[in-house]
Amino acid sequence: MPPQELATSIEYAAKVIAGSRHVVALVGAGLSAESGIPTFRGPDGLWTKHGEPDLRDYERFAADPKTWWEMRIERQGQLGEFVEALNSAIPNPGHLALSDMETGGWLQHTITQNIDNLHRLAGNQHITEIHGNRTLLRCIGCSRRWPLEEFPIDELPPHCPDCQGIVKGDTVMFGEPIPPDALDECVTQTRRCDCMLLVGTSAVVYPAAGFPIDVKRTGGTLIEINSNETPLTEMSDIVVRAPAGESLPLIVDALKALAKTA
Ligand code: NAD
Ligand code: ZN
């Protein structure tokens, strides 16, 4: 049994979700922490421990995509802590709960800042991966995407068969603009949204940081699900202060219980 305060916030969250028209989850790295993928920020974050990285990634890629691709291929054998964690991660109960919420009709869309592919593996269909997906490649000209294994790389840099644009990993680099199709979908979803779940995100990075503000401005409800306080806590209507892998399944249980009594 969760402590009383947590139980109350979970029950309250379930009632608001059940009574909302269009629920959107805005997800950050905290959701995947329980799958063994470290966050960047937060108390145990990689940047908190090791400092912030060089932010000129995209500038370097744009200046010399051939060298970027050569380095990507060369580095495949030398996996860092982060990539190793990504390679072995599987969805945790928090991801599965979001998938259950979508199937149950309680969650209409997920905007994720995660690149780890775990929402797709959990079964969610309605997702926007605002920072890309590490298992895909993307054309920087027309934003067409391909699974890594389906795109033959026979020249460096590879070019898009449709528009001849340069093809890169779908993951959005530091300094790279958010792909326009993803950004458009986020704007559409935020406009429709009357209840936003803020799951494992400190939401200090724009444009994601602006979505909850827009929802609040139009009278929507914000439900924060995070094990720590964040800059969003103060403007949230409900705060579920627990790891997402524990609290999201409890919210799903509460939604199912509400549906039975309805
Ligand atoms: P972030 O700013 O969203 O911070 C992580 C948040 O998760 C913190 O607020 C922390 O309190 C919270 N948190 C930690 N463990 C939690 C748990 N078990 N349950 C609920 N909340 C928890 O994200 P970031 O780490 O600063 O990353 C910045 C960007 O880097 C991300 O938006 C993403 O694009 C990328 N990133 C992706 C992954 C991934 O794909 N899994 C991992 C790290 C970083
Ligand atoms: Zn293209």
C-alpha cells in the first residue's frame, strides 16, 4: 500500500484523467531510469555527475557530415555507459502502464523526449518522439525516417532517395532544430489537451518546457509524476511524488476501479 498522501494523489489523478477529454503525457528521461538508463539531470543524472557536454554537435555535423558518419561507424565498437544502458534496456512497469492507459482510452497521445524506443516496445501507438528515436535514420531535408537496418549505407554521407537530402541518425543533436513534423504534432496535441501528465521530466528544455505552460493557460490540468521536485511542481495541480514505475501502474489500477463503479 502506498503511504496515505501518495494514495490520495493517485486517486485524485485517476479521477481527473477519467474526467478529461484529451489527455497527453509529456515524458522525460525519468520514466526510463527504472529501465536502467541514466538521466542527464536530476540527483543521479550523468551531467550532474560528469558536467554538461559540448553543445556544438549539430554545428559539427552540418559542417562535415562525411566525417560525422565516419566517426559514428568507427565508434560503434566502443560503447559508453549510456549507449550500453540503452542497448540492454526494456520497458519498465511505467512504460507498460502508459501503454495500458492508451489501450483503455485514458491517454490520447504521448510526447516523449526520450530516444530509447521503449514506448514503441511497450506498445504505444500515438507518440511523438520530439528528440528522435535512436533506432531510426532521418532525412534532414524532408524528415522521412527509416529503421536503421532497412537503409543501405553505401555512400557517406547517405542521401535520401526522395529529396537527395543528407540522412543522419534520427536522434536530435545538441544545436539541431526539432524536426518540423514532430513540432507540429506537439502543437496540435497541446492545443487539444485538457490534462497533461508530466512524467519524469524536469522540462527545462524548450520547446517541451512550453507545452505545460500552454495547457495551463487554456485552463487544463497538470499532473506531475516525478520522484523529485522540479520547476513544474509549483504550477502543477496534482503532484504524485514517487518513481513513475511504481505510481503509473497504481494510477492505471485506480482508473480501472473507477471504470467498474461508473
Ligand atoms: P529531464 O530534464 O527530463 O530530467 C529527468 C527527470 O526525471 C528529473 O526531474 C528527475 O527528478 C526525474 N526522475 C528520475 N528518476 C525518476 C523516476 N524513477 N520516476 C520519475 N521521475 C524520475 O531529462 P534529462 O535527463 O535532463 O535529459 C534531457 C534530454 O536528454 C531528454 O529530454 C532526452 O532527450 C535525453 N535523454 C534521453 C534518455 C532516454 O532516452 N531514456 C535518457 C537521458 C537523456
Ligand atoms: Zn528526404
